[in-house]
Amino acid sequence: MIDFFKTVDAEVVFHLASAIIVEHNVSDVDLLIDSNVKFGAQVLESMKESSTKLIINTGTSWQHYNNEDYNPVCLYAATKESFEKLMEYYIQAENIRAITLKLFDNYGENDIRPKLINLLNKFSREKTELDMSPGEQMIDLVHIDDVVDAFIKAYEYLLNHKKIKHEKYTVSSGREINLKDLISIYENVTGNKILVNWGGRPYRKREVMNLWRNFKTLPNWKCTISIEEGLKRMSH
């Protein structure tokens, strides 16, 4: 990897690689640590040995369960916090400069993950019943185009503000919607009915019912695509 960094001579790293496992098993521990801590450390070590000194890191709002400064929802979120702590050595000792962007949920037209919006599309097409939790949890959905724009703006901001060592910002739509209301919005926008069995499955352990609010937004960025507009794009 060090040879790669020296060859490429990049100006910035956008660190998006991770293993995301919401409810882990014993067998997942090595994967989470290797992907979210060890691999990132290898990236930073390679940056130390090369001319690349800027990194845009990816965190998660799930580092802040119950709106706390640090309370990880799951082991995945804990590894994200661990990597931030590990970064501090390279920031303080090796002149690496960073911005961490903490993400809420995201969605988009070419998303292949079995995430909520894709599940709604699937079940509306198949006319089958979708088992859901009681549906009172709040969610914050950001379209992928806005997320990509945030990463580019973060790089520009880091480049233009030389005194930044490590700043942390959050990519939020600025709009909280509970799951039940999202289903209604989806049905209104797409014209597709969803057969939902509310309470058909229990809430997850440590389900995020109320979203993290004590965050800063990147100064030169704002969300431009509403959930209604994003759902229209996905339904075409």
C-alpha cells in the first residue's frame, strides 16, 4: 500500500471503506476490527510515508445513541469511534489533516443494498406484505448526490483552511421523519401501495428511536434534494 501511495501521489484520501454489520455475531468481530480499524491504520501509515496528507473520513450518527457525545449503537459504531481516536496520533505526530463526515441514512437510484427504500420498492412491486417494527423510530435520509457533494465540499474546505487538524461534521437532510410517515410519503410520491404489517417484527436491540441532534454541519454545504424529490427519481 505504501508503494501504491507513493506511485499515485494523491492529494487526498476519501476513506469510505468499512464493514457494516448492525447486529454482529461472535464470528464478525475480526471482520469489523480488520475492516474499520486495522485497514484504516494501514492507510494512515501509508499516508505518513507518502506526500498524501489530507483525509476525508467517514463516521456514523450511530456513534451517538440517545443523543450522547459517545454511546455506540453497535460494535460497528464503536469501531468507527476507535478509528477516529487512532487517527489522532497521525494528525498530531505526522501532520495529517482530516475532516470526519458522520452520515445518517442515505439512498439513491443505483443503490443495491437491501436498505429501506429498496425494500419498499421490492414489496410494492411484488404486492407482498412487509413485516415492520411498530414504526415510531425517527430517520434522516440524505440522497447520495448530496452525500457525494458533502465529501467534495469537505475536501475543498480542508484544502482552503490550513489550520484545520481534525474537524467533525454531520451530513443531515435537516428533516426528521418517523418510519410510518415515510411510508405515507412514499405512497403519495410513487402512487404505489405498501402492504405493511406494523409490529410484525420487534424493534432491534438499541433501536435508534430519536436521532442525534448535537452536531455541526459542514459550513459550505447544504442538502438540496428533498425526500419527495429523491423518491421521484427512484420511481422513474
